[in-house]
Amino acid sequence: MVLPCHAYTRSVEFRTPKAAKAWLKMMQQRGIILISLKKVIDTLDRFIIRSLSRQVMSLCDLLLVQERIGKDGVPFGCYKLRTMDPTVSVSPDELNQRRGKWGKIEDDPRVTLLGKFLRRYWIDETPQIVNILRGEMRFIGIRPFMREHFERRPPDLREEIVKYKPGLIGVTYAEDGNKIYGWERAMEAERRYLERKQEHPILTDVVYFARVMYNIVFHGARGI
């Protein structure tokens, strides 16, 4: 007895019902496998797309633009890599108490684990090269301040600071780190730099840059 059976566009003939049932069962299994594979592929597609989207969003979140005070008191968008958790807040007085060498805040609870790595190797400030190319900053000088930090300084110091473009490399790192502790000491270092800058503009920057490099290499000065 011959049973005709059509698969796709090709005719297949079976000499026994048992052979036909076996063939149908095999095709059903293949169909289940194909459907399962399609579901797996669709799931992987959604997973990959979502993962890529999250990575893109993470990179977008990593790049930060903050308003800082520039030359002549004109604010500008300062680029940097995000190193702090925006949901963590600390009072200015507490931060001042945590200041250590070179006036940096030690064990800052706002800084993330990735942020500590970026700061330690000075990576977080590298996007500010764009600000230098745009003429908003220069290579070495007093760091650009947020408005609230800028306004905490005395009026006479603020007047001197805005005479120059802020710097990518902070001048406080040219000082002896053991002597630059706390907010007041950091402002004293800024005053010394500005006084020398008025007398010898180019030479002062060269000397301060050499001192900063020396402190980084031999005294372990880090951006954390």
C-alpha cells in the first residue's frame, strides 16, 4: 500500500503507514526545533539591543558637563567624566574637615568605585582638553570652580582669579602636599600663584608645571 505525502514542493512516497508516521513525527520535531530557535534568536536580539542601549546610556551618563566660572567671571560648560554618585549629599563643612594633602577631600563618600580609579590616574579631567581647544581653559592654572565654591572665596581673591583662564592642572599640586591642608591653605596657595603670575606670567606657569610633575612622580600626588 502506497501513501502519498507532500513536503514543501517535493513529493515523498511511503510504502507503509509506519514510515509515514515516522516522517511526520520527524517533521514535527524539526518544526518545534525551528520555532524554539526563532524564539531564542528573538530573545538574544532583544537582550543584545537592550544591553547596547544600556551601555550607550552609561557612556552618556559618564560624560558630564558642569557650569564653571571662567575668565572675567563668564560661566562655561566644563567637560569631565562623572566620578560621583549624584544621590549622595555631604555638607560643605564636613567636606572641609575631610580635606587632606593638596587640599583634596579624602574618603569622599560621594565618589564611586569607578570614580576613584578615574581620579587616581587623572583620567576624569581629560575631556577638558576640549575646553582648552575652545579657548575656555589653559593647561595649568587655578582649577575652574562651581559658582558656590567660587563665591566662598574672598572678593579680592575672586577678582584676581577671573583675570586668567582656569587650568586643567591645578596649581595647588605644585605646593608641598604636607602643608596644603584645608580650605584656607588651598586659598593661600592660590594667592601665591596669582602674585607670581602677575610678576612673571610665562615663567610662573613653567615652574609650576615642573613642580606638579615632580610631585606626581616622586611624591605620589593623585587626583583623589
